[in-house]
Amino acid sequence: MSETVQTSLFARATELVNETFTTLVMPSFYSIEIAIKSERGKPLPYLKVAAQLVREFNFKTIVEVGSMRHPLKHALDEFDPACCNEGHSTLYFAETGAEVFTTDVNPKCADVLASWTRKYRNLHVYTADGIWFLKKFDRTIDLLYLDAWDVVPSSLDYAQKHLEAYRAAIPHLAPACLVLIDDTDILNGGKGRLAIPQMIRDGFELVTWGRQAMLARG
């Protein structure tokens, strides 16, 4: 652990990503159209890297905007393509032992997670708009996970909303912190199309992108 402490978060994240994705096929597209689901990468390897970094760097607080939406139908350490497209991120984060604050405007998410809050006392579930929640949040955020405002044909500007969510989180982000954004492999950058360039201008370094983008500071 002493070696990890002396290593920057970006360097260690890059190392873990390089180890993880040597045996995986990274998405080779960055298309304007929504890709066929079978061609897309899965969130799971990104979440595993993030969870390991949370443990190694002793992160205390995780904020997730866009909660787990569907019940888990198997053990958390198993993978089922039929139900793991969203990655069950909320539970992976809760498993780390860090305090996890997850919010979603859909009250069904809170219903899905209700039983899990009894197992994970460190999991705090809210039904609220993510931008509003981040503006009101009063703790330091070590890991920010953005996965809301779906990338679907809609009048809602999902890329702008994710940028606004990042900006709302800025005052609370720790000097050394990690940010993950889901669905960045589609629609010309997807949910991270505007947020990622802004984050890089703000001093974050892009660790990797694909199904998810991972950026680190510190």
C-alpha cells in the first residue's frame, strides 16, 4: 500500500486500466449513431478498476448521479449479459465500504435499492435531480459517477446536463479525485461530449474512454 500512496492517482489508474483491458476488446468506434448493443463494451471492467482505486487510495465518499435501475438477479461477482448492461454500479461502489450517495429522479430506483440499504449501511439513496443534489451536497467527493439523462432521441440535451452536473460538483471534488462518465462510446461522445473537454481544461487527465470515460486528478 505504501507504494500506491506514493503513486499519483492518474498513474495508478492508468496502470490498472492497462492491466484490465489487455484481455478485453475496447470499442473501436466513436460514432454519431447509437451502436448495436452487442458491439458495445460493458461497464463492469471500468467499475472494477474504479472500485480497486477507491480501496487503494482510501476514498471516503462516492456520489453517483443515476442510480441502479433494475434488480440484481445473480451474485454481484457474476456477470450475466442479460442484466448487466448497466453494470450495477451502485452496488459495486457500496461494496467498497466508502460512503455512497446515489440519486435519481425516478423513484423506482429507490425501490430497487431499498433492500440493499439494509445490507450496505454505507449506501444512501435519494430521489432527486442530480444537478440540484450536487449543488446541495456538503461533503468532499472522492469519486463522482455520472450516468443520468439518457442518451436517447429526446429534446433533452443530455451532454449539456452532464456538463452542468460536473460544474455543480466542482466545489466539492477532492484535490485527488476520480470521475467516471457512462455511455461515452456513442453519439459522438455521448454523455461526456461536453464534460470531458471541460474537465481536461480544468486539469483532469483522461485515463481511458470507451463504454465509460475515466478521468483523474491528482
